[in-house]
Amino acid sequence: MSQNESLLDVVVLLYKWKKHILGAAFIAAILTAGASLMMPNYYESHTLFYAASPDIFKPMPIGANPDEKDIYGADTDLDRLFSIAKSNAVISYLQEKFNLYEHYGIKKEDKLAQHKLMLKMKKLYKTTKTKYEAIDLSVEDKDPAFSAEMANAARIRIDELAQQVTKETQKKQLEAYARGLKEKEVQYAVLMDSLNKSIKKYGIFSTDSQGESYGSAMVEVQGSYQAANSKLEYLRKVAAPRDSIAKVQAQKTGYERQLDRLAQDMDKFNAGFPIVKNLERATRDFSLQMNVDKDRLASLKAVYDSQISAIHVVEQATTPVYKSRPKRSILVLGAAFLTGILMCLWVVIKDQYNKNNWREQFKNA
């Protein structure tokens, strides 16, 4: 017998049994339809959001362009949100907020209650990545309003936990900056103490103008001294009265003492000038750096105190109108089709069994 003849025999055989096959498929469809009507309707609510970039949690540098910051997060930021969404922190929060043990009919005193709840949540609570790199958080429930409320609550909790992770990092930065600033304040106080002691020791009140003041004073006193000396010589030459000579002599002596004093002060100034100048430069630079650190600390504190969302919400969950399952038409058609296939196989096998008497062949084997 050719292959075509064998196939034709099968077709003819199935045609003979068509009423039985179609009848069985029809009965299966009716039974499946009845059973599916007993199944509760589930409604699925979705909320869509993107991960925010960590850059928005950083202080804006002075003079920087706000457009330079990334707004949307990268894959690592999405992965962090997925991890948070599946964490026990979110599941526990939802369980407490919505009393999920009672809602899903799980006995809380059962030692496997937590495991059963996790299995239920795994089936009804899902997070997936869309083709546009957004996070799709969905919740299925028999109550459509409940599914929307729970989806929105889960998204809000994910945002709060993501912010907490960032806040902890910011807090550590703030503490490190505060410690560093206190250490610099101590160092600055030591520098200022050294500067004040050096200023008092060397009698320096201004490194910028004091040198010029000494130079001007030296020139002026030297001029006065030369004038007094010339006048004294003249008075002696003309045999002026003794009182006049004594008066000019006293002036000359006074100018000599001023010159000696100025020379001593200038030597003292020249010796202390580089020391005081270096200390002034060091304190000034230290003060500028401390001001920068204070501004940085203030910026970090402002960002830390602000409420910045870790996600960008695209769509909030709304109460679904159409059920997500069961797909009753698909179930009915699938059951009818599967029953028809199984009936066809049964007919073929039964026919082959009757033709070949397999029972005798098994006994003789």
C-alpha cells in the first residue's frame, strides 16, 4: 500500500467517525464554557515610569548649565528599581497596607503563609521592561479598583525606597564634608594664632603698605636730620647764641634717635615680612577653600532636605474596565480543538488495534 493510500484510509476513517469526533469536541466546548463561567474575572491595572538619573540628586556646580545633567537613568538605575520592586520591603509594605493575607484568603497563622503569599504575589504582581526602556508595574485582582490602588501604592513605595538609598549616600557625604570642615576650622585657627603671634612679634600691621611707610618715614627723617645738621654747623660757624645751638643740637639728636628706631623697626619688619606674608597667604587660601567647602556643604544639605523623586511617572494606574482573564473564548476553542485532536488519535489507534489484534501479538511476544 502506498503512502497516499494509507493517508486516504485515515481520512476516510476519520470521516466515518466525524459525528463522534465533532460531538466530543462540542461536549468539551460546552463543559469548558460552563466551567469558565464559574471562574472569577481578573482585572489588570498598569502604571508606567522611568528611572531618574542620580545626577538630579547632585548639587549643581556654580556656573554649570542645567541642561548638562542627565534626567533619565541608565540600565543600572532601572535594575536598581527592579530589585527594589521585588524586595521584601515592598511586599511587606503592600501586605500591611492592604491586609493581603485576608484579601487572598491565606491563614496568617499557617507556617507557610509567607510562602503562599509570595507565590500569589509572583502571579498577580509583576514588573517588566517595555520596549521603550520604561518599567511597567502591573497588579491583577478580582476587584478592578483594588488592582489600580495597589499598583499606585507599589510605585510610590518603590520611589520612597529608592530615595532612601540615595538619601543614605547623601547623608554619608554630608557627614564627611562636615567632619572635613571641622578639621579645617581647627587648622585655620592654628594658622590665625601663628599669624597673630608673628604680627605682634615683628610689629607688622600691613605687609602691603608698611614697607612703603617705613621708606617714606626714613627719607623724611633723614631729610630733617640733614637740615638740622647743616643748621647746627652754620650756627657754630657764626658763633650763634648758645641757646640756639643747644636747641638745634637737641633736634639733631632727636632725628638721630628716630633714624636708629626706624632702622631697628625696618630690620625687624624685613626679618618678619616673609613669615607673615606666607602665613597671610596660607590663611587666605585656607579661608577661600573653607568658603568653597561651606558652599558645597550648604548645597548638599539643600539637596538632601529636598524631596526629589527617583522616578519619572509616565502613567498612573487607573481602574481597568476590561478583564484580563479568563479568556473564555480561547479556553472553549482550545478545549474543543484539543478534544477533537485526541478523538482523532483515539479513532486511528482503535482502528489499528482492531486490525492487527495487538492483544494476541503481545501474548505471543
